[in-house]
Amino acid sequence: MPSGPRFLVIDGYTRAAREQLVSGGASMAADLYKGMLLKCSPAGAECDILFPADEGAAFPNDSELKAYDGIAWTGCSLCLNDKHLPEVSQQIDLTLRAFKAQVPSFGSCWAAQIAVVAAGGQVQPNPNGREMGIARKIELTPAGRAHPMYEGKTSVFDAFTSHDDEITHLPPGAVVLSRNPWTKVQSVAVTHQGGTFWGLQYHPEYDLHELARLAFCRIPKLINHGFFRDEAAALRYIDDLESLHNDPSQKDIAWRLGIDADVINEDVRHCEVRNWVQRLVLPKMMSRESRA
């Protein structure tokens, strides 16, 4: 029997997309989330990993879902408007089952969007285009300032990001917790069929190294979107990120990139995750153990 909480980490990337990331030096999203959850949880926490977009994936049944204390969703390069694709529709169905199982859920990017869509909301391409690298000036809404997920967080902050779509229509039971000038919904709390899902559009699991490797994997796309003039410019940016990751005291690079403790300091980045574990996951674990 584990002495800590039991997590299910759901990595929505396809196998091909995961292989592309790894070939570029990035970590798999599931591994990033597992590492973050273990850092933010008491000793003895356990994480199972599911790749629902893989052919033949073994989805947990309802009783197996209920045996978890928390479900964590990673980002994903799929699009929720492609509901005709099995790798998308099956993940929406799984989200609905997680709501019904009333297991606390949390996640980044794709996660916030799938929570909203599963509960009846909508996601569309962001009219401002892709938000990439650092999401600037994320501001808590009045609901966000009062929400337990943001206890200990400043009211305005920056965060790692990488997305094309945004939440456009909220379902009943959803509350916007933060926004910025680029993206109308930077975080959301969704209550549906008795379940709770705290979703972020940004990525607390990233660090400067992971952002560098993601940018490397996306160089052609980022040039096409106008983020870089050419490959040489992209590689200079990537080298700066890697250098600052290896030595955060390099004030010149931090100043040039406009990067501070919001993204460099792991304790700051993980605030929302720690609060989710403390406020929702551990009470679920204690309730489960009391019934055992």
C-alpha cells in the first residue's frame, strides 16, 4: 500500500509527437508531470502513466479511476476541434468519466481546454495567434484572487506557454481564474457532475531547458509564425535559454529575455500544483483510506 497519494498522469500526445519531442532533446510530458507531482507531494506518492492517444491504450475502468487521489493531464499537440479523431474523442470521454468519478483533476494547456469542452464549453484558434515562450502579465481575476489554487501567488505573473487555441465559451460550472492581453482564459476551475478540474493554459512543469528543447522542435513552425527571422536567430534564442538554465545568475541574458523568478524559481512555478495537492488531493486520499 502506498503511504502517499496515488496519481494518474494522462499524457495526451500521440506516439509520433512524443518521439519528435524526445528526438529534439525534450522530455516526455508525462515524465515532466510525474517529476513535478512527486516534488509537490508528501513522500510515498505514486504515479501511473496513461497514453490515451496510443492505439490499444488500456483505459482504466470506473472503479480503477476512483482509486486514484488525483488525475493530472499534460499538454498535447492535438486540437479539440478534431473531435472526429478517435485520439481526441476518447480523451474527451475519459475527461467526462473523471468528472463522474469525482477524482480531483489538474493540468496544463490541452488540459484546461479538454476540461471545458467535456463540460460543454468551446475552444477555438486564438485570434491573436500562437502564444509561445513566456506568457506575459497573467493577471488573476477577482475569482482567481480568492481561489485556493492561487494561495501564495502574486496577482500578476509570467509563465511558460505554448499554444495556438484558447477557451472561448465557458460551460456551466466554470470560472475564469486568470487572463492576460493575449489569451482570455489563462486558467479555469470547472465543476461538472460532482467533479472538479483546475486547469492552466500555461505550463508550470516546464523549465528553461524544456522550453529551449521545445522551441528547437518547433523551429520551422516558429519561423513561419514570425517568432524568428531565420534558423540562426532561433538557435541564438535557444542557446540563451540553455545558458540561463545552467547559470541563472547571468543577469545579461535574463534582462535581454525579460525573464525573472516567475519562471526561473521552481517554488514560484509550482505554487498552483502544491495548492491542488494540499486542497484537493490529500483530502481525497484521506477519505479513501478511511473507507479502506
